[in-house]
Amino acid sequence: MKKTNTDQKSDGHSATPFAQTYFHGTKSDLKVGEFIEVGFNSNYGQRKNAKYVFLSATLDVAIWGAELAFGEERERIYLVEPTGPIEDDPDLTDKKFPGNPTKSFRSTNPFKIVGEVIN
């Protein structure tokens, strides 16, 4: 679940609302302010209609996702903000990496694009 800290610091300034940064790797050309949503063809595997959208709290996993994504376009890493609850990605957490060391998550709610990692 996304956590935000709205407590006041002792110096009177509010803590940042971005207590956790999330990334989404893809080859889709998207813009800041757009949403990544369920209901489109998946970027992976058999490209079935996606029931979930995925994100990671690590840049490495987002890079891996972009590398594996379908398409010939360039790989992109977006900074995203969940608009609802997120849960551990069971395909990685339970099957391959107990404890979720990849910090991979999924949701049925959209992710708002708030930035792009540019190299």
C-alpha cells in the first residue's frame, strides 16, 4: 500500500507526500498526467487483455520490465503514483521470490504518470 507522511516536522515544514517512489517499465510512449490502466493488451507473454497493471519500487525491476515489454519502440521508465490499493505481484512474490525482494506490485486501479526517468 502506498504510504504518505503528512506529519509536521519539528521545523514546521510538512514531510514530502512521496514517501515511496514507484516505477513502471514499458515501451509505450506516454505523457506525464496520463494514466496506465487495465483493459488493454498486456505488454508481455500472449498479450491478453490485462487484468492488472504492474509497478515496482525498484528501478532495476522497472528496467527489466521495459526490456521484456512487447514492441520495437525504445524502453521507457515512468514514475507512477497509484490511485488505489496495490498488492504484491504473486507471480514473482509467491512463485519465484518469497518475501517480495523485487518490490513488485500490481493493482486493478490506474497509475498516474508523474514523471519519466531519462538517461
